[in-house]
Amino acid sequence: MTKKKILHCILHRVSTAWAVFIIALVATIWGSLIVNQVEQQQIKQNVFDYRVERIKTLIKNRITAYQQILHSGIGLFAASETVNRQEWHRFVKNLNIDKHYPGIQGVGFSKLISPQDKETHIKEIQSEGGFFLDYHIRPE
């Protein structure tokens, strides 16, 4: 073999080696970018899943708290012959709703009033005065 052929063969092998090296380097960088992107998507999905679970837990806890208030009201009615407005007011006041149950805007009950007791009921509430002077049952 002549020197020229040997040099050509060496250059061909070196250029082939460089070509393989560059292709492998590009493939490695490209693969690394894809793996990094997949990892970032998984992290985002995990953060999203965590937040969803946290919100679900908070909602369940809030609903449980609301149920506890309803059950305590049932307990008040079960333990009393009748519950009047003053007793209910004291009951609700002692719940400390603003402190313990943020978000609840009010707790009330509806009294069943028979047609024959309607006028007596209206006069009884109006006799409390103040805001209730113009009390009426609606709808009629």
C-alpha cells in the first residue's frame, strides 16, 4: 500500500469515527432533553395530583364540619320540648361559627306553623320589637 492510500484510509477512519461520535453526541443530547422534558411533565402532574387531593381533603373536611353543626342542631331539638328563637340564638352564638366554621353565613331553622296558630305566632314575634315589628310570614 502506498502512503497516499494509507493516509486516505486513516483519514476515512478518523472521519468515520468523528461522524459516529457527533451522531452519538447529538443522540445523547436529544435523549437527555426528552428525558428532562418527561421528568418535568411528571413533576407537574405530581404537583397537580397533590393539589387536587389536598383540595378534595379540604372540601371533605369542610362538609364534615357543616354536618357536625347540623347534627348538633338535631341534638338541641332532640333534647328540648320546644326550641324558641332565644334558645336557638344562644345555641348558634356558642358555636362560634366565625371562628370555627369560616364560610358559613348563617344557621337557622324553620318552624312549622299551622294555619290556626299563624296570627298568634306573628304577634309573638312582633312583640319582640326592633327589627321584628314588621314581621310577616311569606309567602302568605
